Amino acid sequence: MPAGIGGSLVALNVVLAICVSLLAITGIARTYAGKGRPSEKSGSSSWLDFILLPYTATGIAMLLVVLLLYLRKAVSGSQRFLRRPEGQLRLESPARPSAGGMHGERGRPIGLGKP
């Protein structure tokens, strides 16, 4: 694939993402913002609302994902206080006797010398 094609595909993807986002915003605005005012012709815009319906659902899904990610970060951020600080040293656990009796008092095998 030539080098110029990769750059144009990225630009095409960006333009496509911007267009879908704008259609989603338009669909959400037409669905929820216009409920308070009476419409002049209720039947004339039904085809446009029908066309914007998938984009409206996409926009609502994107907003829910952003909200869920924010809530997950907020919840995991509150649990950060319950965790042990990273710089704190761990205390060594006391030596446990082994079943075979071939380990010394610190749990190392006997006869291998100092590590």
C-alpha cells in the first residue's frame, strides 16, 4: 500500500466520525429539545426523525459509555484510600514449618548456603 493512502484513510475516518457525531447530536436535540414547543406540521418532520433514529441511539449510547467510565473512575478513585501506599515496606511473614522438615527457619532449603 502506498504511503499516501494510509494518511487519506485516517483523514476519511476522522471526517466520518465528525459527521456521525454531528448527526447524533442533531438527533438527540430534535428528539428531546423540541418537546416543549408546539410543532407547525407534525407529519412533515417524521421522515427526518426516522432517518436520525439510529444516530440518536448511537449518541445516547456514547453518552452512557462516557458516564459509566466516569462513574468507574470515581468509584476506583475512592478505593485508592483503602489501599496500602506503594512505598510502604511489607513485613516478612513468620517462618512456617515445612511438611518435610528440609527447610530452615526462614523457609530456605537447608544446605544451599546464604543467598
